[in-house]
Amino acid sequence: MIVKKSDLVIRNGTIIDGTGKLGFISDLGITDGIISAIGADLPTGTEEIDATGKLVTPGFIDVHTHYDAQVTWSSRITPSSWNGVTTVMIGNCGVGFAPCKPDDREKLVELMEGVEDIPEPVLTEGLPWNWETFEEYLDSLDKKSFDLDVVAQVPHAAIRVYVMGDRGVAREDATEVERAEMAKLVADGIRAGALGFSTSRTINHRTVAGAFTPTLGAAEQELMDIAKAFQNLNSGWLQVISDFDDPDEEMGLLKELAKTSGRPMTITVLQRNDRPELWRETMSNIANANANGSKIFGQVLTRPTGVMLGFQISLNPFMACDAWREIEDLPHKEKVKHLKEPEFKRRLLTEPQGKHVMRTRVTEWDKIFPLGDPPEYEPFPETSIAHKASTLGCTPEELAYDMLMENDATTILYRPLSNYAYGNLDNVFDMMTDPNTLVGLGDGGAHVGVLTDASAVTYMLTHWARDRSRGARFNISDAIKRLTSDNANAIGLGDRGILKVGKKADINVINFSKLKINAPEVLYDLPSGGRRMVQRIDGYDATIVSGEVVSKMGKPTEALPGRLIRGPR
């Protein structure tokens, strides 16, 4: 028998195959974008990578991103592709840009600007709007090439606005006819290749003007009609984010939706500061539902959800002062000139703060910490601004100001908002080790002025499988499984997520000892010169998509083998 020469051989790496099994040293061969051989002393390939002393893993699957706009104007889906991610799911939290009638474009832009913190000028200039229906949106993505694969969900808010117009934005109840039309559009979207439907039921999702997302409080009958649309489709899941203020009532509804649809469901699970044990109740309800035949996953983040504070980005502790408002729209260099003036500093430190939705959160000094380089996402209480200021004999405001002025006023402070009620990540470890959870919620592509949680994928490896000293950790095989096969299987992509002959060759070669998340930096590389905050990553020696090397030693290659993926594989 003639054996075809491998296009690429990864030589002598420690294979962590994504199943949770212990690693082993082996070669891996790739032919025509598929893993063709795993074993010792494979024949020489057309191209070779020496992975001696390195980890060889499946590419990571990120099930919660917001690149719905970025995929229309860019082929490089950074920063996720910098983090070893080879498949991203878009259309989360019920927001997206399809379907959309021409007269409603501004409504969806305002919603995405508010809910996901993507500036309006970026969206206005960047979106080509060469679609109206959801199917046409997928067709437009089908024509593009990327540095990773993209899968989509049908977003509830866009469906609601498409069917109901202003009444949908105003959150009025849908009529029977409108409910039927929404259900049909969701079913059509799944048939066209979407891997799910998403909705938001949280008061935290608002437009830039402060209006609630159109899906908040959507009637039970509307959701049930949409759930019924999944029957007999044999594809797709339901993604939900909710506040769980009334956990029994909310879980009762969600369990009924999952049962009616006959499809899996994923629910955002976070530790709230005001009800720090509520998440355990939610997970208990999920376990009970699954024991009775449902398939519900809690979706969790590997670290706190939090915001960055700095003079170069969207939030800082003084942003509600009149003095700051006088300079907030200036270029950064011009801001710095004012910030260095003693009189301006005096004003920021002494003038009363005005109204701002985040004002209280960004001035709770015992909960604000230096971020550092490398960033510290599990800070000790004694490193807080309040504690340090007390030790130094100054006010927290004075200390925060001086710290934020370091490095030409680019230094960043960190404010954990959830998952940190007890001042450590022990609860997050419990979340991630629960058999009914998935790791996600990185929000890549969104909140570009306040956070950089696309790197939460890499944090699973650096913190949880290597560096954590404050408590329990993961072994590397389990950590990789959580980022790969668990997520792939949950969304129906059985062709990826493990290293096995016959599977898709989406692979990372990782220098585990050198793997590092760098401090955030600000770029102005979005359409219209828009600003975003990103984190560079060290230690990914190679990332491979469909057998082609898309990045080598942290640098992109010319290869763009990533595609829109329709339906389960």
C-alpha cells in the first residue's frame, strides 16, 4: 500500500489529546487538513515542527464571543486567535446584526454599542451591511477566510426587532402572528447552519442610552414558541443569560424551554457579590434537571468578571468629575498634558463626583487592585488600593491617581465585579470542576474599552494548571479537555476537539513553561481608527487550523484556512 507523505509532521511533542488522558510523547502527522497518524518515528513530512519539550494539544473552542461585527471586516479574529483558539461561536447574549432591515440598522448598532461596548463609529464604518436576512449574513461570511473557524447563533434581539420593529425595541408583547414569525426565522437560521439561538434576560444588558435589551422580559409564550421551533431539527442549542433574582421561577421556565426544544441549553453562571451562594443553587437546579433527562450546562469564566481602570481606556475612578469630562474626548497625549498639571490633579481629587452608572464600583478602593505585568487576576486583599493607601498614609484617591499616571498614564488598575465575593477564586474552581459546566464567557471582540477576557482561555493554563498558589489547581490534561472536547461536543462539532486519527487538524504547539499573558495594551486598529484593548500572549509556538500553520512563535503567517462552519460536524 502506498502511504501518502504527510503535509506536516509535529515531532516529539507531549500529546495532550483533549480526552483528559495523561500526555504521552509522540509524533503527529497531518494530511489534507486531517490528522493522519499519531505514533513514533513517523516518516518525514513536507513540513516539520520540532515540538520537543512542548505540549501538543487540540485547538481551543471558545463558545462565547462577540465577533459578529469583526468577522465582517477582518480575516484575523484577534485577540482570540492569539490564545490558541481555532473555533469561535458568535451571536451570544441575544445580540447580533442579522436579520436586519435597512431602517433598523441604527437600532442594532445602538444595542451592540451599549451591551457589548463596541463604539458606534467603528460599527458604522466597519459593517458592510451586505445582508438583510440571517441566511444572507451567513452567506456573506461564507465568502470570507479567517485565521480560525467561525460558528454562529441566531440572536433573539435581532429577530425581535426584525419582526416587531419599534414595538420589539420597546419590549411590548408579541402577537401570535409575530411569535410564529420569530419561531420560523429561528428555525430557518438553524437550517441555514446556525448552531444555536441566544437570548438575554438580564438588566445589565442595555443600549448606550440606557434602555433595556429588547429581549428582557419577553413573554413565556414567545420563548416557548421559539423552543418548539427546534423540535425535529436535530441541531442547535439555546444560550441564555439571566439574573436569577427569583431562582425557582426562572429555572422552572428554563427547564421547560429545554424540555420543549429537546435541545441542549447553556446558562451563564457567575458568583454575585450580593448573593454569593446563589450560583450553587443554580447548579443544583441544573443537576436535577439533567438527572431528569435535560441537557443543561452552566457556562463559567476562568476568573472574575471585572473591568480595567485607566486614563487611556473607557473607565477610571475620576470619570464622573466635571474636570475629567472636560478632557475625556481629547487624544491621550493631550489628556496627559492636563493630568500632569497640579491644579488639574487637585480638581480631580477634590471636586465632587457627578452621576455615572459605574461611579460607585470604580471608587470602592478595597476592591480595586493594581493589575501588574503579568496581570494578577487573583489579588490578595492587602494589595488593594485602600490597604496600600492606609499603609502609605495617603488617601486612596491620591494613590490611585499617582499609580494611573505611571508609564505615561497608561498603567491599569483592576476591579473584579463578580466571581470574587470572598477575595479568592475558590468558588471558580468549584464551578469549573462541576460536571455540568462549560468554560466560556470570555466575550472576545466585545467590551473592548474595559476588559480583555479573551485571554481567559490561556488563563486556564497559566493560572489553573501551572501557577496558582492559593488553593487547588487543575492537571494539564483536564484543563485542556475543558477548552477542547467538552466545548466541541456541547455545540455538536464532533470533528474537532481531540487529537485522533481522522479528526480535523486544529492544533496548538505550546511552550508551557514560557506561556504568559502580557499586560493589556491599547491599539487604534479598528475601523474609523477605533480603540481597543488587547493582551499579547507568549508561548504559543504554533497554532494550526485545518492543517495549516496560521501563527508561528506568536507571529501570523499568510495562511487563512478558517471558514464559517454550518451545522454540526
